[in-house]
Amino acid sequence: MIYLRLIIESFRFAWQALKSNLLRTILSLLGVTIGIFAIISVFTLVDSLERNVRDSMSFIGDKVIYVQKWPWSFGGEYPWWKYFQRPKPTMREFRQLERNLTNDAGTAIFADKGNNTFKYRSNSFSGADLLGVSYNYNKVAEIPVSEGRYFVPQEIDAARNVIIIGNELAEALFPAQDPIGQQVKVAGQKFNVIGVLEKQGESLFNMANFDQLGIVPYGAFSKMFDTGPNGVESTIAVKGREEDQGLLELEYEIRGIMRNVRGLRPRDEDNFAMNRPEMATQAISGFFQVVGLGGWVIGGFAILVGGFGIANIMFVSVKERTNIIGIQKSLGAKNYFILFQFLFESVFLSVLGGGIGILLVFLLTLIPQDMMKISLSLGNITLGLGVSAVIGMLSGIIPAVLASNLDPVTAIRSK
């Protein structure tokens, strides 16, 4: 009961101090408000950006190893010019991997060609991507078909002219009719539409715009564009099993088969790259960590100023209430009661300033965004209030200790 009374009285004193010196309080809390706003707004933007990037990269799959000519990151002592001499992945290598791998959950080969024009009668759409895939491509990457269906093995094996198109392509080419069963023309070839992808919408980092994508069998793609040594580069994608932690077993198996197919001797270096989505994820995470650190630095200076402002309020408050402190002590108030009273007031003022900063961030998230959804997470709210509380404790501890150690007789005589 005594602790509840202590909290209520501390809250009352804090509220009275805030009302009696409103302008001084607002100016002092402004630093904490700006600091928390800077930190939490940066963290909210970073979280939203990172989530958007990861969502945009979901098309490359999870637990997948990509066998390619070029690595996604360069490092080590391997001369950069040697990468040009590497051969491109071939259909023969894909067949060898598909037949001999035992630790995979699906193996596919694909190639893409950008800046294509799709036509249907008088309607056309320019700048779209065309992707040629093998049958198991839907096992290594997500293909969200909303209308129609995915390919059947016979269509892939016979390299038939069938296509799955993105939502934006469907709306542009077939604005008033069902696209399923219709024919579109791309690169001089006619394709029967068998499926439409789910609408993905715009994103800030639209690394694979499924809304403007056409997917065809790999064989049909190869008839349109050269996928040989001097043509469009293909990629072999291998999906790992859930029980293969780190995909180590799959990586060893792929390396052994690829080296055998390419006739590499034991001492020869690999002339192919095995890339993983984790490489891009780690690079993105490192970038956002730097941005987050910048937010801490910018906000830290504002919070530091705000902390000094709150400490100044508390010193003034102790001086103004010295007589009251003396009366409280003479009536039996313990030192910890006085200490907690002023400490609570300091924390309350600081958290109030931090709460205003968080409220401003929340108001920003309500602004409609077409390309990126910004949301304030519970973790960032907790972080903002926690930092505010710590600043309040650090700012108020010295004035609170001074107040609790005042001599009651001296304090009562003060004016």
C-alpha cells in the first residue's frame, strides 16, 4: 500500500511540476522527443526497408544453391579476369545434377531475357521480362499462380509454346476478357496463356517484378534465344532438404558432380560459382546495421541534450521544493521515499518526451505509401520507451540523491 501511495504522490508532484513550468518543461523534453523520434524513425524505416527487400527477394527461394558462372560476391585471391574464362552452366550439366543428386528437394534450370514486348491484337506491353524454366522450377522458387495452372511435364519436355503471365501483363493485354486460353505474341512467337500470377504490387526494391513477367518452358525459350556458350546465360538452381543444416551435404555433392562433369583435376580450382540467397541477405543486413548505427549517433546527441535538460529541471525542482522535502522528512518520510519521488518524476518526464517522439513516428506511418508499407513494430516502441526511461533515471539520479540526503531542519528553514 505504501508503494502505491508513493507512486501516486510522485506522479502528482511530477504533474504539478510539468504544469507550473510548462514552457521550461516543453523545451527540456524537446531534446528527448527529437532524439527518440530520430532513433525510432530510422529503425522503423530500416525495418520496413529490410522487410521490403527480403519480400522482393523471396522469388530466389529459400535453402537454394544457384550454380552460375559469376559469384554474387568477389573475394579471395582469385583473379577477377579469370571469371570471364569460366564456361556457362549447360543443359547437360543440369541433367547430370538432376539424375545424380540425392540430397536435393528439386533441381531446375532457368534463363531470362529482359525488355520484351508482349502483344495481343492491338494491345501491347513493352519492357517485360521473359523467363524460361524447367519443370521443377516451382520447387526451388515460389510461382504464385492465381488463375489457370502451372506447366505439366509434357509441355516442358516437348517445349510447347505455353506461357504464364504476370497480373499487370494480363490486365494490359486482356482488359475486358479472361486471358486463359488466349494467345500472346512475344519475340515473334505465339504462346497460349495457361496461367496468371498473383498480383505482387510495387515495391521499392522490385528485384523480380512478377507482375510484368512471362514464364515459358526452357526449351521454348532456347528456341527463341541462344542459351549456348555465347548466348543467354542459364542458371541451375538446387533446392536443399530441411534436414540438411547449412546445405553442407548438398554443396559437397554439387561440387563433386560439377567438377566431374567439367573434367577438373583434383588440384584445379572450381570454374563455377555456388551462390546462396544468404549472401545477399548478409550484405543487406550489414548495410542496414550501418544505417541503424547512424540513427543511434544522430539521435544520441539529441537525447544527450534532452538528458541535460531534464537534469536541469530536476535540480530546479529540488531547490524549489526544499521546504516541502524538509516537512516530509520531519513527518517521517524515509530517504528512499524522497529518492523515489524525484527519480519517478525524472523518469516520467523523460518517458513522456519519448512517448511524444514515438507518437510522431506512428503518425508518419499513417501516411499512405504505394511502394513500401511502413509500420511501427512493438519492439521499436519498447526500445523507445526503454531508452527514455534509462535517460530519465540517469538524468534524475543525482538530484534525487541530493534531495533524499537533505537535513530536515535545514530544509524546513530554507525559502
